[in-house]
Amino acid sequence: MFTMPVIDMTGTGKRIADLRQNAGLSVKDLQDIFGFATPNAIYKWQHGTAMPTLDNLVILAAVFGVAIDNIIVTDVNVNVQISA
């Protein structure tokens, strides 16, 4: 058994929502920045039901003026069994 960090999707979604609000951006603003036809992906990120792709995380980090590590929330207390 190893203790490895895992992504907390709900925490990450809340962080994205908080960063968006702190930047004074609406969901529509992010939709326009990404060129999405609908805001569904952004709502999924904020609710923790989906994660942005790596390239979208890079864009979010640039838009919010933070490092990717400041967007992703991890839980380091999860035991993972790795088998071959």
C-alpha cells in the first residue's frame, strides 16, 4: 500500500469557481475565452463532475494569474494499492 495524492474534484471545482469570482469573471466570460458554444463544461468543472483538460488548465492558470498547482486540489491521505 502506498499513500499517493489524488485529485479532489469537488475541491478543485470550488477552487475554479472561487478563482473565477475573485477575477471578476462570469461563467459567460470563461465560455467566451475558451470559445465554447455552451457553458456546460465550465459548470461541470465548478461542480466537480469533470476536470478541465491539461491545456484548459494552462489557460485557466493564465487567466487567473496563478500556477496550475493553485487550481488543482489534492487529497494526500488516500491509500492506493498498486498491483502488477
